[in-house]
Amino acid sequence: METREFLEEELKKLECWEQEQKDLWFWERLGRLPFKILDKLTPSFIHKKVGQLLDEIGSYIQTGGQYLVQEQKILSKFAQNDTIPPLEQVKHFPIETMDRVCDEIVQSRTTFAQYQGATTGVGGIFTLAIDIPALLGLALKTLQEIAIAYGYDPKEKKERIFIIKCLQFSSADIVGKKAILEQLTSIHHEHQQVFSQLQGWREVVVTFRDQYGWKKLFQLIPIVGIIFGAILNKSMIEGIAESGKMLYRKRRILEKLSEMKNSV
């Protein structure tokens, strides 16, 4: 049985992580500059593909579309005595169990991202048009699986908005991270309509693309892009997954603490 002291200690660790995320490194800002130059050299079909992602994210928020995942595979990781629990029971599992399942998901998805990056790195700039939407889809699916691991249902619209916020947080600058944290910190308060105001969601695609920065320039070179594509896709999914895990973990801990308080 989890104690209040344990949950409060874990919450402090998460708050330290949040504080670290607010530090913007010089190289992070510098890394976005090449894409501003690259925009002028990039073929129009890639710009068109990036534009389509805006519509896809809007569709995902509304319906989940092609990105919704099957929850049974994730829930099977919580099975006890060959019995798979329903999603609504996952929230009662210990945080350590949720963390274990989440870590398994992250390991699997980052490995997949590595192979995907290597595959799309073969053709340089021409396969980059495939890589960007494929990586966005993988990121959304990874975050949905993390949501399930902590007992939340990505089929609900409010969870899909939370997932987009996690994605936006992972690639935001210091100002953006602070604003998103302030919005998500209030999520456990039942009467606050945090989800009713999703402003600037289009920035997700822009920052997602800019996150490639100068590093992705190497993937524009055929064959050489195999190595950099593998490394960078793996790194990007790791960063997105870390944001998702920490933000969902904090949310679950806060809810557990609130339940303890109400039961006293």
C-alpha cells in the first residue's frame, strides 16, 4: 500500500524535473536556426506534407482518427493470474507498477523509432517527407500508451488534448514550457476548464519540425542519413516519452494524494 509520505516524495522529484525543463540551453535555441534557412531550399512537397499535419492534429483532437491505439495490449501488462484488468482499475495499481509498464512501452517505442529513422534516412531529403509524419504518428501513439499505463483513456477528447500538450511541452522553449506547466498543473482541479482552451496547437507541428534543427540537416544526405536518422528519431521519441511519463505520473500522484486526503 502506498503511503502519503512516499507519494509526496515522488511528487517533489517530479517538481525538480519540471524546474530543470525550464532551463533553455543556448544550443537548443541555436539548433532551430538552420531550419529557417532550410525552408527556402526545401522542396514544396515537403512543405505541403508539413501543412497536412496541421489538419491531422486537428482531426486527432476531435476524433482520435487513425492514431487511436488498442488498449488491450497495454492492459495485458497489468494482468494478474491471467486476468486482464479493465482500464478503470489501472488507477488503483501502485505507481511502481505503472512506472514499470510505462518503461516497457518507452523501450519498445524508442527501439522502433531508431529503426524507422534509419529506414527513412536512406533517401535523404526525399524520405524526410515520410519521416516527419511517421514520427509524429509514433509520438502520438507512444503518448497514448503512456496515458493508458497511468490509467487514463485516450479515447476521451480531454486526454487527447492533454497528449497534444505533452507533445508541445517536449519541444517548447523556456517560455512555452512554463506556460504549459501552468496549464497542466491545474488539471486535477475538477472545476477548472483547462481543456476548454487549447491555444496555439498549431505550434506543435512547427516546433516538432524545428526540433530537427541543424542535426536533421545530416539526414538530407543519402546513406549518411541512416546513422543520423536512427540516432535522432530515437532521441526525439525518448524526449517526448519522458515528458509524457513525467506529466502523467505527476497527475496520477496528485490524484492519489487527493483521494487519501478525502478518505481521512
